[in-house]
Amino acid sequence: MNLKPILFSFLIAAGITTTTAQEISVLKSSLVGNRIAEFIPKGFDKNKTPSLILASEPKAKGKLPSDWSLVPEFTFKNEKASAVLNLKGDVSLYGGGEVTGPLLRNGQSIKLWNTDTGAYSVEGGKRLYQTHPWVMGVRADGSAFGIIFDSTWKAELITNSNQIIYNSEGALFRVYIIDRKSPQEVIKGLSELTGTIKLPPRWALGYHQCRFSYDSEKRVMEIADTFREKKIPCDVIWMDIDYMQGYRVFTFDSIRFKNPKVLNDNLHKKGFRAVYMIDPGVKVDKDYAVYNSGTQSDVWVKQNNGEEYHGKVWPGDCAFPDFTSPKTRNWWGGLYKDFLATGIDGVWNDMNEPAVNDNDFSEDKRLGTMPYDTPHKGGGNLPQGSHLLYHNAYGRLMVEASYNGILKANPSKRPFLLTRSNLLGGQRYAATWTGDNYAGWDHLKLSVPMSLTLGLSGQPFNGPDIGGFLGNTDGDLWANWLGFGAFMPFARGHACAGTNDKEPWAYGAEIEKTSRIALERRYRLLPYLYTLFYESSQTGLPVMAPVFFADAQDSRLRAEEQAFLLGENLLVVPAFAKDPILPSGIWEELSLVDGDKQDKYQAKLSIKGGSIIPAGKIIQNAGENSFDPLSLFVCLDKDGKANGELYVDEGDGFGFQKGDYRLVTFSAEKNNNTVLIKTAGIQGKRNIDKEINKINVHLLLNGKTYEGTGTLKDGITITLN
């Protein structure tokens, strides 16, 4: 006889349930994809825990296989739901999204409550700007699994070696488990559920320069001119909040930024793009058109008494759009039309946890944001709910509204949007950076596992503030950071108000030279990077990957967090790395720019045996032609073969969706004393003959380089001496 229900009824009657958790059975389990299982607990109500993580509602496709062993256990206590996945054997755990600490997450815990945390100082770095309730496990044999806790409620995620525990502060939720043959296949499964990034414009893969703030149009152009005069590659100049009129979003300072269209046009003439910040807080001001429009449209978050919720941010008292409402999201998106008409190319959504400067970060207060019980109206497929439910989704809903508004305003251009706050699945709308880090060696080293973990959590387009945002940066720290930061997916230098200048030339001639080398190396690799981003937009695979991706069965690689991979074929070892554990097999060191191997600040680059990496010439911005000529770096495997891909399209717009692209596959094969490099396959309708007239091949073999020149049509034969 099962006594648990009787015992639990007795405890309820006695009023002593505060110490006892109720076990919740699984109401329904099914396959919703290839080796992807859905588990729905009894009592689950989507009106209490709506999904803001999944790209679409999964559909059952069959029963679980009889040998399926990964089954979560649900419990419910004091109106708070939890789930546990018990583990067997030796499992390496990863994920959790934006986290501090080690890449290997065994024995770690984080708080999932998006927070403005300068220098990662809140709760010792256990609580950051984003929420990714996701963990991936890799077994000793290299097979892997992943688990999504489909909830936005405030929560804690604990990754013990024998258990994955998710304790929420809200209602029951669904769980999705992916169980496949490799970590890469698990990440693909994650993207099948949560979506992938959109292919970004090519310019977004260049180097970005930012400061809080470049305080005038004149200063912005001084920065842009200096990049071009010194021939240091750069694509984007960023405008932080001081471009606004009194920190009012969607406005421009009438003196210092009185003609943004002229400024943006001048940047465009020099090959730059312009990105401007937009926060969610709207100044409470009856003389301010955006506030009045929002009030008339009834879009603001309100308190339980029906009055507008006001919180202090940069402009003082602010009202906040209730992005749970479709009407609000449409209103917000509509604000971008006139804003972008000034020639703005990209948007930066910041402070969107949402951060409220009430200076109270204690556990029982507002936690630097709205009170827990602040209501959100919902609408469409979202129910009414408290801030405790929707806080972790606020930034995610904001970037959805921003993305759609930007796309509607400029339908022929690919939106570029960066966000500080987000939720698992939010990569569908925005890239991210790792928030307000500090100019110190600890955060320099931490930036690698942070970016790797985001990539393993479905967000490949990410990177840190190179050089450190808070605090002063010296030349040695800057050069070391840029030496490997130049190979991270999102590469931006940034600096806080009151800190020293942090542009590549700010530290003297020696650091300027090494900065130029680092960025020239990135720009030579833009053809490879753009190909990786295309692949990621299709599969969800990270652009920047941990070295254990090279061999998931090699246990030595599981905790390596200094070195990393770009794609499958390029190994990056930062100059700071001490005794990194590197993949075995054939790896040949790669030189991209004169003097890069001799420069102590540059990361060491190595190409994997069996691969072909496309590269371009040194250019100053991504709008220039990389392929004059195209370079192919070739490294043969033990069988004397290699292959690689190059993706080419217009670099912006959506013509690629209608076939205006080329995906070229290259192959190389050694036959006696010669190596033939040729085109092995072509997809897409784009004619690239005018873009790629000449190919230079660099065959790396046993520490030597063999050169050859030819065309796509004819192939290239290299004779080995």
C-alpha cells in the first residue's frame, strides 16, 4: 500500500508541510525530436509557467525508448517546484549560460535572477545578468546529454557530480532532455528546441570600439579618423548613454549630438558602422514625447494599486514598458523607425534585467529591480503574472520587441542587436557580451570560460569587454587581452567613465603595433569566421568551442579553459596560458601576419590536421573585398587528406535566403610527391568569380610551408621538395 498520499494529506491538515516536499509524478513523457524527450509533471499549468525559452511548442512524436534512463524527479514544496536529475558514472558537466567560475561545472551552483552586477560582485559572482536553466553532461565514452528546465521563475541551479538540481521559486515546469552520441549533437538538439542565432551582417564580425562615453560628435570622429590614419582595422563605433538628451531614450543631445544623421553619414563614408544604446527605463516627464506616447498607449508596468511603477535609473524616475503585452512590444518596436532613419546601424539594449538603482541587493528586498509582486499584464500566449515569474524574461522580451521593430524599420538589412540581459533561447534575437567586467588579470582569464559556457548554452555570438570595463587598464593587460580577444566571436573594446583611454593606440607605440597585429589577424580570418557564423545559424554549434570538442573521449581535455577552438579546425592558445592541455593529433602552427609568431602578446594559432581554413587579405573594414586574393591554409591528416568550407554572400540583407550565396567545399589530397587542392562541391547560385580571382595556397607540413597559386576552376597542385 502506498502511504505517501495519506501521509501528505495528514501533513497538510496538520499545517506542517513547510519541511516536507511532495513528490510529483510525471503526467506525460514522450519523444519530441530525435533523442529529445519531454517530461510534463502532474499539475503543470502553462498559465502559471509559460515557456519563453522554446522557439515553438514541441509536438509528441512517439514514446520513450525502453532503454531511456534519464528521467527527472519533480517535487513541490511551499508553492515552489523543483526537479532533480540523478546521474550515474563519471560525468563532466557544463552550461548554465553566463556564469563565473570554471568551465567544468561539477560542484558549482548559481542563482538565476538577472542582476546588474558590476565586476561580478553581487553574491560573489553567483548571480549575473542572464538566465540559462540548461546543463550539458559528457560521459566518459564521449556521449552526451543536456537538460532544459523550462521555467523563468527565480531559481537556483546546482550541478553536483551525481545530481543536477533545479530549485525554483514558482510553479511546476516542463523538462526537456536530449541524449545523443556527442556534445556537438546535443548542442544541435538544444538549437532544435530553442532556435539559433540569425546570420549577422558581416560588419558585425569586425572589431568594435566603445566607451562610456564618447561625449560628442567631434570626439567620435576623432576616434574614427585615428583608426584609419593608423591603419588599425575597425568596423564599429558605439554611442553610450551620453549621446541622449538627459538620458532620455530615443533622443539626441541638442548640443553634443545635434545632428546624428550627419555624424552617421560621415562614419559610413569612412567605412564605419554606428551602434547606439537604448535602455528600457523611460524618464517620467510630461514634456517627453516617448513617455507621453507610452502613457497614452497604456504600456507601462503598474503596481498592484494600478499606479505606474517608477524606479530610478540614469534619468531619474523612470516608467518601464510591460513587455509581456504584445501591444507594448509593438509600440516599443515602432519607436525605432525614426531613430534608425538617422543612419544608425545597430542597437544596444542595456540595463534590461531590468536594473533599478534602489541600492538594495538584499535577498528579501527588490534585488536592484522591481518588487517581486509587481504585476505584469501579459497577453497573447502569455498569462498575467508577477515579476517573480517574468523578471528573468524581461530582457528577452525587450530584445524580441527591439529586433522586430528594427527589422520592420529596415526590412532589407539584417538587424544587429546586443543585449546585457537575456534568457535561454534569446539568442534568436540578440548577441550578448559578458557585462561589466573589471580590468584585471582574473577577469582576463575568466573571459575564456565565460564565453565558452555561453557557446555551450546556445549563444555563440558573445564576448567580453576587451581590456576590462571597470578600472584602469595598463598596456600589458590590454595587449594580452586583445591578443586572444581578437579571436572571440564578439570583439569589442570598452571602458567605463572615469577610467583611462582604452583604444589600441592609448598605451604607446609598442602596444599600438601589437594591437594592429592582433586585429589584422582577425580581419584575415573574416572569411573563416563568417563561414563559422553561417554554420552556427544553421546548426546552433558554437563559433568558439572548448578544446574537448576535438576529442570528447579524451578526459584530459575536459577541464581545459585557457585554450579554445574556433570552429573545429583552429586552435587558439592565449599568451597568458600556462601548461594548457591541448588536443592530440596533427596541429601545425599558423602565421597570418608578419611578425605575429614573434610577438609575445599574440595568441598561438594552430590548424588541425585534415582541415582547410579560408582567409583573406588584410583589410581595414569588413566592407572591403577580402578575396583579392583568397588564401587557403591546408594541413593534411595522417592519410594525406584535408577539406574545408567557405561561405560567401552579400554580407547583409536576405538574398542568401533565396539562393544568393555560395558555399564552396575544398579538398586536398597527397599523391606521392604532390598535393592537389581543388573545389569539391558548390552550393548556391551566387557568382563569386569576380570576387575570387586568385587563390594562394599555404600547405603546412611538418613545420614547413609550401606555396602554390591558382584559381577555383583549375585547382592547384603543390610539389613537395
